[in-house]
Amino acid sequence: MSKVLMNKNGVIINGQSTVLLCSSLFYFRIPSDMWEDRLIKLKMAGYNCLDVYFPWNFHETEEGKWDFTGEKDVVRFLELAKKYQFWVIARPGPYICGEWDGGGLPAYLYTKDITIRDNEPGYLKYVDEWYKRIIPIIAQYQVDNEGNVIAVQVENELDFYYLCRDPKGYISALRDMARGYGITVPIIACVGNFGVEGATGYAEDVVPTMNIYPNYDNPKYEETTYYWYNYLYDRNYPLLVTETGRGHHQLRRLMLNGAKLLGPFNQVGGSCFGYTNAINNWGRPLTFLASDYNFGGFINGQGEVSPEFYEAVLLGNLIKLLGDSLGKAKVVNKQVKFIGKADQEGYPYMLELASGGYLTTVTNYQRENIKVKISIDEEVYPKNTDISLFHLEAPILLYQVPMQFMNLDGTIHFTSLEVANVKVKDNLIQLIGYTNEVGEIQLEFADDVQTVNGSHEWVAKRLIIDLKPGETCTITLVNGKTLEIKAFNRKEAALYDKELDIVNRAEAVSVNVEPQVGELTISDFVKTNLLETDEVKHLEEYGQLRGFGNYHFQFQTNKDVKGIMIQETSDVTSVYLNSNFLGTYVTFNNNLYIPINDGNAKDNNELIVKTEIWGHTNFHDRALPSLHMNALKGLTGVTIIYDIKELGFEFVNNQKAYININLEVVENANYFFGNQSEHWTKLTVNGQEVEYLNHLHNIANITKFVRSGNNIIELESKEDLKLENVKLYQGRPATMQGISMVKEKDIIELTKNVQGNLDNLPVVVPAGKQMVLKINLNDLYGKEAYCIPEGNNLKITAIYNDQVVSRLWINAKNGPRMTGGNAHMIYLPKSFSKKDNILTLLIEGIETEEQTELVKLNFYQVKIVFN
């Protein structure tokens, strides 16, 4: 039997029950020389557990090429986690989500004839190649092998992925694979959206865990959590919250509703170095994930620590103080009534500690501060004051709790003076408490009280003490013990007896910016690694999983060209016709139509389509083609459009319309239908469903559906149809000449070879050009720092010596929606610095009619606390 048990009684490790205060800490997003810094900061905050993704495509960057060294040294990371006594929940996927390129799945999988994320032998064969490398490493560090890994999660949030046809078979196969490679601790599966069956298939020997991302202002949050506590308890599982928000006020509420794993997701930020960013559906629908990865955790990607650290300390201390009793605690029926709280009457339950007594709370959902009292067993508390609450504050209130954890005999009958810590030295016991205004503690001692030094009153045998921050009450017992109750504000209580306050923000530093500016010509860029071929394929089918793909086409014409249709292109598409720049577009595997001005086309034409993979989606969503989990990048062809017809439809009703159109289908011609509708609209041609269109994905290739003669085109929507700009495009394919594939190492080398001239900011980049800006940062050698650029219509690839550290869009008129962190952040890790320290910015002129301009660079130095 494993030394780790997870059942309705909680999480039991080596015979001890515990509440896990668990932070995400992703080794692949943090420079390896800063792993220890982040671990120490978390330890100081009171965290006792880590959740760690292991991204498959971080270790297999090309099919069959594996790397577990240097920045990818998983063994070293797990050794450090063990050194600092963190329990570890290992999450090796194969799919991890994590706002990481493809959710961790290598993009070469999408070129195979397999079904991903399902119980399909072809896919599982590839998964086995990953598992047989990563699982034995994880197994080596299990608690059962005297290590610190307490659970292994297979897959992630499978209930979101509605395309999985056999969740039970799939999860069971992953479980068996993990067990076969040595996993003996519990195997868990994470439920992303309350779909337990979809996430786990109810597979045996797999513990379901919950993601709970609530509306914090909603009183029903407790109701929802309580429901899932009971749902899992009835099935002999604990409530384990693998992911939730980062505020400790909310983690308290989860704990008081019976959660044994408190998993604030991404409490420690990081970076997507290189080309590891993802895209996903957070932009309603499309968004590009920023290189900075920060959701507001108290440790950001640059190592800065926010004041939320103090809240972490307070919660972590209490979890440690109450220990096994809290780990075994159960939610029981016991009424708590709120007095003076209009939006909520109370709770029908409390958290009962195994050693006796109860914990409860009251949460302020109002935007203003409020004062309340509570009633338990027909008695009102506090007696002499109120509980003062800031917005969303959720104090942990103790009721009838034995003082064993304080090394005293007696009971804390009630306290609104929250317990921050207890210090015991010989016969002196210090209770460190905190309160906003006045905190009340009511005590009943088993031994007689000799003296009380401080404001107090007696009600029968109950000693009632009310303290403001800064006040102390000292109680001497006849048995020789002394209890000193000290009240502080939250920060002071958190820092009590700590030698170091690690809360810090970076300081602005002056850097003498004397940029060298030169041009990386498009001609040089698009000839890099040029492969001559007439076969048009997606980039991944050429083996290009990240970076750029520059497609070379030719076409001849002896008549007017209306425009160019670039087929199924993604993610960033820049177009050059006969060296004329036609624009940079955010694309999503859509058919992109670009009109051609008179004179741009010649008899013989050269067309360059530069495509960049921003990332593969980490969520599946049918809203746009690039958000499909297996979407490939680049393009599938180019059609030169010679004829455009405006179409007028007849309405059957408000939701359906059709047109009869007579066509003479020309051999080797391509046909496209365009309609800019606000709503999902089903397109049918001659009785065959083509696809669904929307306001973004608004042009469909209908070549294989049309015929010579009469054609019936139908549109149908569940909403009222609004037909705008309805057109039929006809043209002939351009001829593929070759493709140039530019990887990260090529970007570094190309920019390094650009010779620049001394210039000053601002730097203006002409439309369609690529300028390289080099800045000497010798002043920041060996220092943790970051840079925030300012300007307009900026698309920047930032290179710090030999590493792409960030990709940015700044104030770009036609740029993507950026989320996931600070989209303007360039992190400059000290481990990437060199004595000849150079920051290189590759700036692309992305607008045809507006100026691309870098105006200013702001530099900040981060204080290194531990190294």
C-alpha cells in the first residue's frame, strides 16, 4: 500500500493528515538558476506543496530529439523541491494546457493519422514514448521511494475537450501506463468544468480533483464548494482543488468548506521563452498569450513579491499550527447566523476539527467595509465589539477549540482576533493575533488564572479580552505557565519573528541607451534555409514546429488581378508582392483576401508570404479553425483572384436564405464564398454542408462543392441572418517555388550579423521593413532586470544575448488581443547575461498606413533575495 492515501478522511501522508497549500511552480518558465529563489520564497510564505506541469514538447522539441539537461533538468528541480521539503503533485499530461504551446503536445502529432487525447492506439503509442522517459524520473521521487511526490495527474481538464469519445478508456490507459512505469502513489485526474465523468470517465484507481474558479463576490461560492465536498465525500474522495484563484481570502473559504488541497494556479509567474507561447480562446474568440506569464500571483515572473505574501504567511501558519487536526477536519451540520449582513443569513455548517472545536468565517461581498456579528448556539459573538471586514475579507473564526496546539489545557471558546502564530518557549506561550480594528478572544482555562495584565472581563469562568493592534494582554496561570496575547495588524503579524521581509518591487534604473540600428532585409530573411519545392504544405509537415515559414510563389497574368486569397493561413501573415508590402495580418487558419491596387501586379510576379507560428492552441474551441486542437500552421495555398461577384440572396425566413447561381466551372480554378455575418452561419452548397462561418472566419473554399450549371448556395443561422458583403471569388492557384524555414537559432544568428549605426530613440521602422536595434547592457550584467518598451504599432522579438526572451505587440492597431501577463514585458534574467551584454530587438514595420515607432525603453532592476 502507498504511504499516501486520499479518501473522504483527507490526504494522509506517512500516517499524518494535512491540508496542502499548493502553489504552481513551473520549472520550464523560470531560469534554472532562479528555481531555488522561488522555492525559498514559497517556503517563507508557508506553502507546503507544489503542482508541477511537465510539458512534453519542452523536452521533445523535434520528433525523436529529447533533452533533459540544463534548463530542462527535471531531476535537479525535483531534488531542490525535496531539499526545501515540498510535497509535489506531478502533472506530466500528456496534455497539460498551461497556456503553453499546444498544451504541451508536440505539434508533429497533428501531422499523423491519429486521434489525439483519446483512447486510440496510434496516439497512445506516441504518449508511451513520453511516459517511458518522464514517469520513471517522477517515480524515483515518490514518497513511497522516500521522496516527495505525493500524486501524479494524468491528462488535464478532459471534460472541456468534448471530442474525446472514450474518457474512461483513455484515462484508464494513461493510468495503466503510469503504473507500469512505476507510479505507486495516487493517480488523479483534474475536472476543469465540473464534468467529472468527462474528465475521469469514472476510471478505477483515479481520484477526481476539482478546478473551482468562482465569482468571488457571489455568496453561492460556498454553496458550490459545499456541494462538491459532499459529492466527493459520498464517493470516498476528499475535496482536492487542483486549480483556483490566487487570493488567500478565497483559499480560506475553500479550506473552511472542507478542501484538503488548496491549489491557487500560477501563484508563481514565469515566462514563455523562445517560441513556446500559445494561442487560445480568451480573446472572444482569439487571443495570443504574452511571453510574460502572470495571473496576479504573489510572486511574478521576474521574482518580485507582492504584499499578498503576508496573507500567504498567515494562512500557512494556521495550517501548520492546527496540523493533523485540520487535515482530518470534516464539514458538519452546525448553524452559523450572521447579524448585520443583509446579503446572507449564514451557513448551515461549520468545519469540525478532529481534536475538537470548529472553524467558520463570514465574508464581506460588499465593496465597502462592513461590521457584523455572528450567532452560534444562540449566543452572539463577539460580545463587546464587531467583526470589521474589508471587501472579500474572510476571517478564520475559532469556536470551542481546545488549546492543545498552544501547549495549554483549556478552550478558545471564541476568537475574532485571528491566530497568526503561536510561539512556545519553556513556560511562556505567545499567541500572535491580528485584527483590523478590535479583536476579541474568549478563553476558558482548565487551570486557575493567577493574574491578568491587560484590559479584560470575566463572565463566569470565561475570560474575555478585546485588543487593538499594538496591545498585549498577559495571563499568568497557577501552574506556572504564562500566556502572552499580542495583537498586530496583518503585515506585522505575518512578519513577527521573521528576519526578512521579502516583499519587493523592482526599481527603475538609468541605462545609457545608445542603440545601434540596422536593417535585416526581407530578402535575406526569406532566403534562410530555403527549400525548393512545388508542394504546398503546412509548416509542421515540413518539420517546422515553431518559428517562421516563408512561402515563395510565382504567378503570371495578362489580365487585371483583383486580389490574392491566402488559404488557411496562421498565425501572423505578412505579404510581399514584387517587393511591395501588402500588410501584416493576425490570422487563424482562415482564407485571407487581400485586394491588389492597380500596378502592383505585373506579367511575371513574385509573391512572398511570411508566416509566423505564435503558438498552437492550448484549448480546443470550434470558434475559429486555428483554435482546433490539431490545427496546423502556415498555409495551404494561394489563389490569384480574377473575378468577384456580388451575390443577392432570397430569404426563406429570418434565419435562412438561398441563391441560385449559374457557373461555368473552369478547370484548375478555385472558388470561394464570403459572407460577413455576426452570427454562426451554416454554409451549404448543392446540398452539402461546407462549414460554419462567422464575423472573423468569413470566407470558405467551395471549389469541390460547385459544378458547371446551376448551383444552390444556402445560409442558415439560429439568429436573424444579417448578410453583408456577400461575394463569390474566382481565381487560379499561384505556383509554389519554395519555402524558407526560420527557427529561433536562425533569428539569433540573423540579427547578430546585422551591422548597425549609432542612432537615438525614437526608432522609426518603415512599412514592411525589419529593423534590428542593439543595446549594450553591460550595466545589467549579472543582474535580474526587465525592460518595458514604449511606442506605437510595435511587433518586437526580443533577444538577450543568445536567447529569445520575449515576443511583443505594443499599441498595434491591427494586432491581436494579448493576455496571460504583461504584454509589454521583456524579462532579462541574470543567467542569460554576458560580459558583452546585448539586448537585441527585431522590430517589424507591420502597418501599411501608420508609423511603427519605438519611442522609449524603460529598465528596472529586480532585487535578488536568494541566490
